[in-house]
Amino acid sequence: MSGAWNGKGVLDRRTVLRGLLRGAAVAVALPPLEAMLGPHGGALADGTALPTRFGVWFWGCGVRPETWTPSGTGTGWTASNSLEPLVPHQAYVSPITGCHIKTATHAHHSGMTGILTGQRYAQLGTTRDTIVTTFARQSVDQDAADHFAGLTPFRSLELGVTRFHGTDEGSTFQHLSHNGPNLPNPSEYDPVNLYNRLFGTPTDAQVDLARQSVLDSVMGQIGGLKRQLGASDRARLDQHLESLRTLEQRLGRDASACGLVEAPERLVDSGLEPIEEKNAAMSELLALALACDLTRAFSVQFSTCGSGVVMWQVGAANGLHLTTHEEAAPQPIVQAATRFTMEQLAYFLGVLKGTPEGDGNLLDRCSILCTTELTDGRVHSNYEFPILVCGKGDGRLRGGVHARSGSAENTSTAVLTALRGAGIDLPAWGVDEGRSTSVFSELLA
């Protein structure tokens, strides 16, 4: 075990349990325990504030505008059909409507780079009847990673849920997180690889090694630590270890449910993906990583820009991108896909809200920008852009507020608001026509 008691009954926040698994060093990070916290649970025992995190949760191909915008503004808003799955977390969800992308208007490309960089795309060439692009600067998650640099073992984490089904239109279509032009941070789509990366097993391990228990390798230290903890900390530690054990068992004994090994033949042949199971595994792994302060900047690419994912769960037979263009109005499959996507976001938010931290939960200390690259996939519009800011940002965000601009506000204003919610006090965000120095003050506490 690394990290130590300071002689006053206070446990170091960086304490980890260390062991060996088939000769490889492994480490099990711990969540914040009362022994690490100050007397009121809102900070660490040394007075340091509990961490705030910034994240991006992204889905591709836009929404159906007529079923997206909630009614009412401020805290008195009523969820639309698309947003109904988020109602259990409404106190943490703030829709922002009435914003427009100001950085060019080239279908998916301008929306993707506009919302994530506040700048026009960098064009690399043409293909067929469209263009090939990359990001002209780093994405907003990496702006956050710069702010938090050096505070956590991982500068940032990039996760993916549904596979890339896009086209040859450059890194803009395949990747969310970028360090700059043609410098993407690829999302990890395999929960086993992510688990291994976070908790110490070599990332190139085979599934049989993944089935070996990291927890078993540190079991002796767990017993010693628990003897020094109070009753509530022992219960919190048991909950954390049980979450790890459950994930180990899922990733090992029932790997096919998460798409970790080759799926059943009929699923592969028909192109169907276990989206709900994959989203659940990734959500739970990310929550563990945040609880253990392994990173404070993250991105979840639920589906890529221009995604062709087949959401068979809602009766879709074709890819989403094709469906947005070919389904007749009022596009019931596209609408069902949007609602299904919000159900997956609701699951993710629920996992964060259900993970205690200090005197609150993880969602209390997150600011998460949730968005897409288009308003209406059918016509490639970038007006009335779909944006949600989720979490309480450790008290910086009010939560549960619908902010509506009546003046075609820059989408960068919403992004800057989300950054401020994470304690990243940039004076402005974006470049040229995408630059904004304003925020939605009604969202900020």
C-alpha cells in the first residue's frame, strides 16, 4: 500500500493498494473516504477542495428540432419528448437553446469543429461531393486537460460506445478529442482495455488474463486498511470494491454482453451492437476513474459525427445518417433514436449521481457539455443547436435551468459557460467568428 496515515487519523488522498498480477504491477485506487476528508465532507482533510471535472458527452447526427426544445425557461421548464428520459436528473440538467454555429456552414464539419473548438475546420481536400477536414486547434476537452494538467495520473480519458460507421471525410468524422490538426486522441471502445489501462493489467492482455482478479492480488492490504477505518469508511470501501469485482466478473465471465469478445454470429452479420450494455460498462468504468481521481478531463463519444450506427433497439434497419436523410417526415425512427440516445445519457448521469463523494456525489462536482454536430440531420442545419450542460460543478452551476437566447447567440457562449462551471475561468473561448467572451449567467451560481 502506498500513501500513509499522517499520525492524526488522516489517510492520504493518493493512497493506492499495490500488488502483482502474473508478474505485472497493478494498483487499485481508492475513492474519497471520510478518513481523507475534512470535518464537513466538502474538502480533503488538508483543506484542499474535492476535485471538479469537465467532460464532453457527444452523439452524432443531431435531433428532431420540433421534439427537442423544452417548454418554459429558467427552473420552470418542462421536458420535451426527446428530453423526457432525463427528467429523473432534471435538477442537474440545463438545456441551452437558441444558439447558432458561427464558424462556416458545411454540414457536419462546421458543426463538429464549431462546437468542440470554437473555430472553423481545417480543410485537407475533397472527396466525392464533399470535403475532408480535421480540427484546426485542440478540442475543448483538451483545453480542460491543460487546466488540470499534472493533478491526476491520466491527463484525460477518451471513451467510445458505438463503433465508427462513418466515411472518409477526415479525423473530424472519426474522432472527438484532438490535440490539433490531424492529432486526434482516439476513443477507447473496448471496456476490457479501458479497465486494464485504469487498474494496472497490461493493455495487450488476452481475455483469459483479464479474467484474473486485480483485487485478489491486493487482498491482504485490503484487510489491513479496513482495520484502520471507521464503520462508514469500511462500508464505502466495500461498495467501491464490490463495484470493481462486479466489473471484473462482467468483463471476464460475460464479456460478450459488452462486446468485449467476438459477438454472436447473427449480431456480427446483421451489424447489431450491444449499445446499452456497452454504455453501461463504459459509464461505470468512467465513474470509478473519476471517483479515484485518475483524471479530471474526459470525453464520451456515444456515436461519431455523421454516425451510421444501426439503432436496432428502436426498430431501425439502416444506419442513422442514412435514416436522417431518407425517412419521411415526421421521422419516427430518427426521433426514437434521439430519445434512445438520451436514455443512454440518463444512465451515465445516473451512475455519476449514484456514486457518493464527500457530502455529495460525482455529478455534483462535474460540468459536462452534452451536444452533437447538427441541429437537424435531414437538412444539415446548424441553427438552434442542441446543447445541454449537466452537473453542479461543485456549486458553480445552478443546475436544472433552461437558458434560451433570443438573439442567435454563439454556441461558444454555451461552451464557455460549461468551462466556467468546472472552475476553468478562461476570459474567452473560440477563435475569430467563433470567439465568445460571454456566458449564460443564469446557469452559474
